[in-house]
Amino acid sequence: MTSLNRTIVLNTLIKHETLTIDDIGKEKNLGLVPAPNHLQFLLDELVESGHIHTLDGVFPCTYTITTKGIIEGRRLGQEK
């Protein structure tokens, strides 16, 4: 069983570039059904680290990948 982690979230945003919080949490995008609190924790952590950004003035909350996030997602994907 796969558990939600930074790599999955980053690779989802690399694939789609920009997603709302509702779309990020869909099984078809992550490949699993996340616990909402865990997903929000990872998103907050990735925003704080600069790997993703939230779009200002957009509702619902919308996230977009940064260049730093793309590099990190690819790096983490190669560690397997």
C-alpha cells in the first residue's frame, strides 16, 4: 500500500502544473485517497519550502509548482 508523500504531491503538480485543493485530493490525480489533514500538512510544508505556491485571490485555494519543486520532484523520483 502506497502512502501519501512529498514525491507523490510534487509529481502530481509537475504533471498538471496548477490544481485546486479539491483536484489535488482526487484519487485519479494522486493514485490514492489521501487523509485530508495529511494532504494539507504536506501542501503547507511544500509552500513553506518554496516547492509550490498558492495563487493569490483564487478560491478555492489553488496550488502551482515552482521550478524548485520540479527539480525536487525529479530528484526524489530518481531515488527509488
